[in-house]
Amino acid sequence: MFTSSKKEAKEMQQQIIESAGKIYNYLSSKGEVTINKLRKDMDLDDNFTYMGLGWLSREDKITYTQKPKSVTVQLS
């Protein structure tokens, strides 16, 4: 089991927030994109890409759409 100190947890949270900001800016300029395209275009670790998307979802900043072969995301 992985445990972290409060300092490590705070640093990870900061990385997630920064990732969310990068994703927000990307979506602001690109509009609706597939999650796969976003993952490929972003210079982020996949884990932080997904955590950033989760952060934005929690804040009601993005909308997901299920397409026949993919899921797209865009700013709300």
C-alpha cells in the first residue's frame, strides 16, 4: 500500500490542478476533441491527464459526449 506525507499529497494535488489548467486552456483553443486526441496532444503523464479531467468534471467545467467509437470532451 502506498502512503504519502501531507507534503507529498499537497504536491500531487498541485500537479493535478496544474494539469487541469493546461487541459482547460487546450480545450479553450481546440473545442471538442476526443479524449485520445487530448491525451496524445497534451504533454502530460496519462495519470495526470485523467486526474485533471476528473478535477474539471468535479468543477462542472467540461462536458463528455459518448460517440459511436470514442468519447469527446469540451468546455461546458
